[in-house]
Amino acid sequence: MPANTTMTGAQRMLAACRRQPVDATPVWFMRQAGRSFKEYRALKEKYDFLTMAKTPEIAAQVTLLPVGRLHVDAAVMFSDIALVLEGLGLEYHIEPEVGPVVAKPVRTQADVDALMVVDAEEATPYVFETLRILRRELEGQTAVIGFAGSPFTLACYMIEGGRSRSRMYEGVKALMFTQPGVWHGLMEKITEATIRYLLAQAKAGAQVIQLFDSWVGVLGPSQYEQYVLPYSKRIFEAVRPTGAATINFGTGTSSLLGLMATAGSDIIGVDWREDLGAAWRTIGYEHGIQGNLDPAMLLAPFPVIAEGARRVLRQAGGRPGHIFNLGHGVLPETIPDDLARLVELVHNESRKPHPATAGKR
């Protein structure tokens, strides 16, 4: 970009998703919509999580909190991956500090057959109204991010009934290996519901769609390729004609990154366990990359945060297609002012030339 060019956050974020030139590296944070803000905590004292997520005016209010305070380039809607379950007719609730809890786990063919995929607008109209509000409020200035949980991660909650105590999801893998017909039937239904949900998000105004495959790191490459990858591919293929940019994010995915790159997203999210430069070499420079500062580093003094951020930028090397983010969500203990300083640092530092990538892809 010419030295005197200044982009809006929306322009910066969307250009990076397409691996086009930007004036500075775009920044947003997973779980930036609340948690560390006192205003969010005040709302939590009045309303439970699902009430906030299902009330468009409140969800939009929470989503917008970090935009003015942090000057991030994208606003991720306040919601939860569990809302897709409403499009399957599955009862659940959200437990604080635990996440989605399914009242009746899905473990048999009869359980799968009982799931009914319904129209997304009918199941979760409040999600799409929230997105419409956000586009009106942010149009031309800050990109709007929608999201869904991946079929695998949603299946983990549906089969286990909630988050696995061991975090290894042994029950999920046991069903996968011993009842492959049940597994694939379940994945088919979740995939169909997710596609409907994301297409409706894009229609309502989401400019970027992130697929959260939060628990996929428990799988090996051959397991991922056989039991998960085909469904992720179908989702990204379905979303592509909408024009929304796409991000495929998982945690603990060092051994899966090459395969994840074949799923068809524009950007691959990388957590802090992997050197960003090494991850990019594995993924291939024809893809963009998102990440990957350790969220726990935000609890350190700011000079430590700054050095961590500069390390990430050095590893990215100024290549097109880098979106700065944490390797996972913002921790509740994070100081908002440190997040704002981090955004400013990344914007300023990334405007400097990166001679290490001169002549490279």
C-alpha cells in the first residue's frame, strides 16, 4: 500500500482475508465481546448468558463494547456455538465456566433420527437480527464476524452431554470407531444445520465467517481426514458463493494444519503451541493465517506482551494475509487497556518494512 494510505478496519480485515495489500496488520480477539469489560459484567448480573445472546439489542451492545475501546478491525458477534443446536431441536443450557450442556446426549441411531433440521431463520432469528444491527452500526468502518462451531466440536458436546472431563473426548471417539454409521449420520445432520445457519448469517450481514473446531486437536491426521474433513469442506464450499471470507480455527492442531488447509477456508487459525512462521510453511503461503499470541501472556506486564506481539509479527514477516489474534479467547482477567495498547502496537509495528520477506512469497 502507498505510505500515505489509511484503510478502515473493515477494509483492512477484508483485504487481509483475501491476501491483498494492507496498510497495517488487522487485529481482532476471540472472546473480545465482553468478559474483561466491567460493562459486560454488569449486564451479566442482570441477565443470564442465553438471554443476552437471544436479545439482539443486548447482543449488539456487547459486541460493540470492544470496538470503540480497543479500536479492533473486526467485531465478532456475541453468541455461542451451541445456538446451532436449536436448529436441530436439541435441548441444552449454558453453564457458567462450563459451556453447553445437553440434557439428552446423542449416542444411538434412534437419537440421530430424532434430530430435525429446521430453517435457520425459524430456529434462531435473533442471531440474524443482531448481525443486521451490527452492519448498520459499523458499516464501512469495522468488519462484522459471524461464526459457528464445527460439526466435530458440536458432536463432542452432543455425544458427551457437555465438555469432556478429560478434554480427550474418549466417548466421542469410541462412537466414531465402533458405530461409524451413527457418526456419519450425526455429522450429516449437524453439517446441514450449520450450512443453513452460516448462509443466513452471511445474508444478514456477516462479512467474515469463522468455523470453531475447538476440540479437533484430540484427533490424529488419519482420523481427521476420514471423520471430519469432508464435512468442513462442505461447509466452506457452501459459504464461498456468498462472498464472505472464511476462517478455519482449531486448537492443538499442529499435526492437522496441512489437512485443515485443504478444507477450503481463506484463513487458517493457529494457536500459540505452534511457531507461526513454521505453521505458515506447513499451510502454504497461498493461504492466509490468523494468530497466535498466547492469551495468558496478556496477564503479564505490558513490555512482556509487546515482545510477544513483536515476535508474532516477525514470524509473519509482513506477508499478505496475516490477521493478528490470540491463540484462543481473551481471558476474563485481562486488562482492557492492555488490549487497546496491543492493538495500537500491532498497527504501528506492522507499518514498518519487513526486509526478511523481500523477494519471498
